Amino acid sequence: MQSLQNFAEQKLASLEARALRRTLAPTRRMEGAWVEREGRRLLSFSCNDYLGLSHHPAVKAAAAAAIETYGVGAGASRLVTGDHPLMEVLEARLAALKGTEAACVFGSGYLANAGILPTLVGPGDLIVVDELAHSCIWAGAKLSGAEITALRHNAVDDLAALLGDRRASFGRVIVATDGVFSMDGDLAPLDRLAEVCAAHDAWLLSDDAHGVGVLAEGRGSASLFPGTSIPLQMGTLSKAIGGYGGYLCASRAVIDLIKSRARTLVYSTGLPPACAASAIAALEVIAGDAALCARPLANARAFTAAMGLPPAQSPIVPVMIGDAARAVEASQALLEEGLLVVAIRPPTVPDGTSRLRIAFSADHAPADVARLAAALPAILAA
């Protein structure tokens, strides 16, 4: 219909005028921190494969062997015939990593958060979400039908005041946050959040997509706070673990409920066998190589020291620019230097906070970090 065509064209023109239109760029990932785009070999600082495990020989071999044994796809939802034997092994490994009774694997991290929250809360309940939490947490919260309140970023005192004033008005309450914030790289104060939640019978959900594999010898952000109880520990298999999928680690009863009622699990085809097998192999590498797990953060801190920035808390370092068009220009200038650092713009980040999001990996050599630190100042000053 012409009205649909007109709508799309007008929307695209508006995005273009504000430097917010997005386009796909076919990218061939290579071993190490290198990629190829349009025939050019680029040193990438925009990949979440923090440990390089997507190219690890043992991880690739496990995926190939799983295809030979189980085929390419799961064939159906997990509750029909898609719960192949590797799923039980993977869930046991994840639960052991996070110190919980059980785990549930989803098709992706987005599907996990979109399914967990509506299963546990609904109308008459409350979800408090950190204002900078990942989009999939907000999506799951909206699907739940519960009342949603945004929490000022990492504002523990605000949370205590909110729950003190309003907790009695709701049946169930979930407080949802990233463990490592994906665009800022800072950490949630999980110990203090957990204390406030416990005092008000609220359930804390932490999304550790960017913490597992790279913090606390690979165990993730929650393990930076010994003794802290986080009843809902969610994460992905697509960052440091190197493949694809998502998970929730929790008590046995909670996981049994999730497997019975989470719509994004019940009505989605199960994770392909190769993804499960590669994740199992990657978790074995993480468990046996603490030095590998430490390298991404060490590289990030070497960069922040070279740039005169506050010490990195995670492998993610934002270089704030503000204006979306200027962020795109800076990214393009780095590309001309052979460095891939993608500009992040609204709505992924708030208006006026466009930035270069730099992700450091174990594959970056000290010379790579120094190269980026040497190139950036002149580009930012232009």
C-alpha cells in the first residue's frame, strides 16, 4: 500500500536527518581481533566475543561434533522434542558456574528476559528497572502487565525510599538491573541492591551478559560481591561464551516454573545442538584459564590509563561525544585508520549521549591498545 511506503520513506528521512539511520555492514570476522569489511582488514574494538572463544579450536570442534551427532537444528520446542541431551549438561554447567540449584537455557538473551519477567509478575505487581538497563529487560517488563518504574541509574537510596513508600501496594516486586551495563561498562552495586530487596521482599534480577567470562575469574559480576544472594541470575551465551543463547540461573522451583510457563521458551524452537555444545566447551575453557578471563579487563584498564580516564570496571569503555553526527564522524575517522569502533546513538543510549563504545578482548595485544589510544585524541579534537 502506498501509505505504508510513504510512512517508511518519511520515517527513514527523519532518521537520516538526525544521523540516526542504521544500516547493516556485512562483516567477516577473522581469528583474533580482526574483521574484514568491503575488502579491508580492520582491527575491531566493537565485538563482544571478549575471550575470542568463537574461534577457539576446542569450541569449534565441539560444535562440529554436535552437528554430526544431533543434526543442525533442535527440531521443535524444548517441551516437544527439542530438548536434546546437551541441554541438560549445559544447564548443569551454568548452574554450577553461578552457584544455583538449576538453570534454564533460552534461544537468546532477549528471549530470556522477555520470558522471565512475564512469568513471575503481572497486573497488580511492580517491576523497578534501572534506567540504563538493557532493552530486553524493558521489553519483558512491558509484556508482563505489571506497573513499571524507572530507577535512577544505580540509585540504591532511591530504591530503598521507593520500596519503603510503595511496596505494600503491590503483590510481587522485581528489581531488574544489568550486572555490567552494556553501553557504559560500569557495574551495578549488587550487594547493596540485594540488601534493599531482601528488606522489602523484592526479587532481584541481574543481567550478567557482559560480566560472565570476564569478571571474578569468569564467574561474573555477582561473584565480585561474596555472600550476596541474587535469586534471578540471567545471562547470555553470545558474548564471552562465544556462541548464541540465553539462560536463567535460579532455584529448582523457579526454574521448573519457568520451563512450564515462560512463553518465549514454551513456544520457541530449542537451542541448536551446536550452540549448546560450543557453550559447554567454552565454559570448560573459562573454568580452566583464569589468566584468559582477566585479559579483557586488563586491556581496558591499560587504555583508560593511557587516555587519562577513570579505571575501567569492565572490558567496555565508552568515549562520550554527545552529538550523534559527530559520533558517526569519529567512528568513520577511526575506520580510515584501520580501526573499527562503532558509534552508538539513540535510542540505544539517551539523547545527547552518543558515544564510541570500545570493547576490549583477550585477543587485543598491548600494541593494539596503544594504537587505539594514540589515534583517538586527534580525532576527538577535530
